[in-house]
Amino acid sequence: MTDGVQRQPQPRYRGHDGFTERVALKVSSSMPPKHNLHAIAAHPENASPEQLRELRDAVQRRQFVEDIMELQGTFFPGLDAIKQANEAPETSATLKECIQEKQKRHIEEVRTLYKWQAEDYYDEMVDLSRSKADIDDPCLEAFYKASRSGFDIATSFDDQLDRINHAHLQGLLPLIKERNALRQREEFEQRRRDQQFPNSIADFHAIRNKDVQVRIARFLTADDLGKERMMDEFKWSWRQTAPLVSEYNKTESFRNDVRTLLRETIEVRDPRKARKE
């Protein structure tokens, strides 16, 4: 790969989420069966190995669907939780909590699925050991190993885990995109607020955000070098800050208010005071 050039995925892999097309269709349950499964189940002695495998896969998918319905189908947070969620403002922070809650619930569901899979595997191995004939026949032994391999059920477990993880990620993707969009808007709004500077003493006292008020107070009490540094950081112009600086220099009561604000802020944030208490 050439330095500075990122290799792009091949077009035939787009939209498959890492699966081949056949597996992607199977995961989404949009691939119709090739054969009449009811007829195969009624007369398994007439079915081919491929038909029997398709019937077994269908039974496993049915069991997996029932497991998922038991895991997720009965989840209901309650009317109070739904009402509170609808009334709460949607921010990047609330969406982050929602994503974390879904991830936590998904981990618990996967742990439960692992437990069920272990129980199914144990039952399968017990049945396997009990169904073995007590006859020393090489042909029978070869048939026994080929038809009742423990790897088949283990492979089906991996397929089930891939399905539940894939569905989980598909559900998270819209929330993550929405959270990123909200966070960008919030950061833009925060930068816009940071660039604002009050024109008068009344505008300064009207600021509701305490952090913004403290920032302005620190600017007013800073020396010329400190003022230049803060103006570069918060994109303030000298013309924008000049009216309030002039008010600060000629109004003693305003200077006392600013000093009191900074003193209270320092006292609250001083960790030594917290240790003494």
C-alpha cells in the first residue's frame, strides 16, 4: 500500500456488513428454503443429506428465534420510564446513556445465550454418548462420527452469536449517528457562546452560565498578555471587549463584584478546603 493512500474496500463487499451475500441473506431470514421442510420432516428416510441439513438448520433457527423472543420479546421499561423518556430533552448526553444502557443489556443477553448454549451442548453430548451402540464395528463407528459431530452444533452457536451481535449493532448505528450529529451541533453552539462577550455590566449579570461568567471575570482581571491569550483562544476581538473593559476600569462596584465572583469560585474549587472539612 502506498504511503498516505488508504486502501478502499472492493465494491462487491459493500452493504454486506462483513458477511458474504448468502450468509447475509440467511442472517436477515430473507432466504427462502429450497425444499418443502414439512415433507422432509414427514419422510426423513427419503431425504438427501442436503435436505436433512436444511431441515436441521430450520429447527435450530426456530429454537434460536424462541430464545431471542424470551430474551428480548418481553422487555418493557414501564409507563413511567417511557413518559419520562418522552419528556426529557434529547441531547448527546442522554443518547450516550441510552447507548450504554443498550450495550449493558446486550452483554447480559449474550451471557444468558451462552448459558443456554452450554446447556444445549451438554444435553447434545449426553444424548450422543447414550446413543452410541455397544458394538465394535468400524463402519458403524465411522457413520456415528460423521453424523453426530459436536462441531456442527458448535458452529450453529457461532452463527447465532453473529446474528444477535449483528442485530445489536444495526440497532445502535442510528443512535450513534444521531448522537454524533447532536454533539456536533452542541459543540458548535458552545463555540458560538464562547465567542460572545457582554457589552455592558447588565449583560454580564444577565449571563446564566456560571462558567462563562467566570471566564469573563478572569479576562477582566488579567493583564494585557493574559487578555491577548484569551482573545486568541475564544476568538474575541478587541473592539468586542473594549466596552466592558472600560466599564470595569471606571466602576468600582463592578470590580468588587468580579473579585467576589472569582474569590468564591477559587474557594469552592480549592481541594485543601475540602480535606480540612
